[in-house]
Amino acid sequence: MSMSMLGRALRAVRSLLFPSSCMICGEHIAKQMHGICIRCRYEIPLTGYCHLAENPVKEHFAGLVPLVQGSAFLFYSGQSLWRDMVHRFKYGGEWAIAESMGRWYGAELRASALYDDVDVVIPVPLHPLKTLRRGYNQTRYLAEGIAHELGVEVCNGAVVRKRNNPPQARRRGSERWDNVESLFALRRVDLLRGRHVLLVDDVLTSGATLYACAEAILRELPDCRISVATLAVTQRILKE
């Protein structure tokens, strides 16, 4: 880990444990509220999907994956502080934001009671080379925050990414689906057999990556039940 990356990580830990400013807007906060001020909490573009058994995220996967539940926490669109927040924890080393947002999201999932029978949470895995370059998998911290609130375990080694495919953000349309074909494989089937698995990712755009991950699990373990939870969702899928 480089010194700059180590410095960012230490600042992220300090801001999570001893926050004096909002993780989103930077304004001073008097006390910890998952590190996010009241104003930003009020202005967050929540979807409300985690409280709806039927919603656009779940419907997006209809005919592709037989989901038990599907959800996204907030809308990801335009130039906003919330979009910037995702970029900061995904590319800027501020992984503590992902865990904090995961706890907030997980608390809402728990309150909805729709996810009460989830047995295990799995973050969509990065390839080891990408993890090494970035220094962490931001989705893993998001998943840990969610799992903490749901009171279940995170399983990081059961599903692996077989190749270091190009980023989905650089692909359009059918290219996204071609880019993730046969991308994932199960390493530990014993950890998932017969369980309700919650797959966690940061942003839902086309759904191709989540589909590939779910398909890899169900191909080996058809008795598994799959739900998905992403922190953000683009407006694009709502128009499809």
C-alpha cells in the first residue's frame, strides 16, 4: 500500500470513529449520525425500494434471475454530492463511507422485515489484481455494514471473479453483458448450499454483473435463494 493510500485510509478511519464533519457535504456535525448531517439525510434521493416487495429493481431482473427481493437505496444521477460520494469511496480510498452507508442501508432493510430470512451477505467480488491496485473492495465494506445491521455473516470467499474484465462503465448496451459472460465461479459451495444469499453491489446500471454473479451461484446450487441490494441505481433502468 502506498503512503498516499495509507494516509487516505487513516483519515477515513478517523472520520468514521471521531467524525467532526459530514462525510457528504463537509459541514460540521455535533454528534455522530453515521457521519452524515441532518441536512444531507433530508436531501438524500432515497428510492424507498427496500420497503416495497415489488419495485423497479426487482422487476428489472424478472425473467433473468428468480429474485426473492431486490432493492436499491438511492438514485444515482446527475452531478450531485451523492454521486460524488460513491466515486469517493469507490476510487478515492474513502472506504469508511461505504461501511457507514451500508449500516444506514442495512438498518432500513431490517426495518422493512422483507430481508429477515437472509442467511448470508456476499459482496460482488473484484479480481485480485484490481483489489491490489485499489487497495480494497469497496463493495465488501458496504456489505459488512449491511450484514452488521441484519445480524448475519459476510461470506467473502465463496464466489470469485475468474478474470480481470474491463470496467463496465466503459461498455454500452450488449457490451456490458458480453463483458461479464461466465465471469464468476463458486469456490465454496458448502457455504451457500440451501441458503438465502443477499448479493451486494454499489451501483446498478444494467444489472449484468449482478446477473452473472447470481447465475454462477444458481448454476451450481439451484436450491439457493437470491436477493440483491445495491446502494444506488441509475435512472436508466426505470425507463426500460
